[in-house]
Amino acid sequence: MKRVGLVIMLLILTSCGNKDIGFGNYEFNYVTCQSDYLDIFNEPIVSWKDFEDGEQLEISLESVNNILVSSTQCCLSKDKVR
């Protein structure tokens, strides 16, 4: 029984916050990205997906643009960032 609890805790602690691991969906409405080639602040999003275990994000913006970026350069949020 302890091993089952340990496995569940490891899944929770090691999983990225952008994933659905079976008992929760994450919904984000805005994206903010800052890098050398991209500068977006509180841009409304339609949908998003993560690739390569959360290292890359594909984000569909309301402005009909799709971007593929590193998750270390972007912040997804439910509300606008101040």
C-alpha cells in the first residue's frame, strides 16, 4: 500500500503543471512570453498543447497565429498578468 501511495506522489510531484494526469484539467486564458525573438504580453489564447514532456508549447492565439516556444520562456495564466 505504501508503494502505491509513493508512486502516486511521484507522479504528482514530477509531472509538469501543464499536463492532465487523469484527475485534473488545466485551463489557461493568457500567455506572456519574453525572448530574443518573441515579445508577447497578456495575449489571449484559444488552445495550447505541450510537447516533449512539457519542454515545448504550441499555443494558438486569438489573433489566428500559432507559436511553438520553449516552456521556460513563456508563462500561461488564467488571469491577466499585472
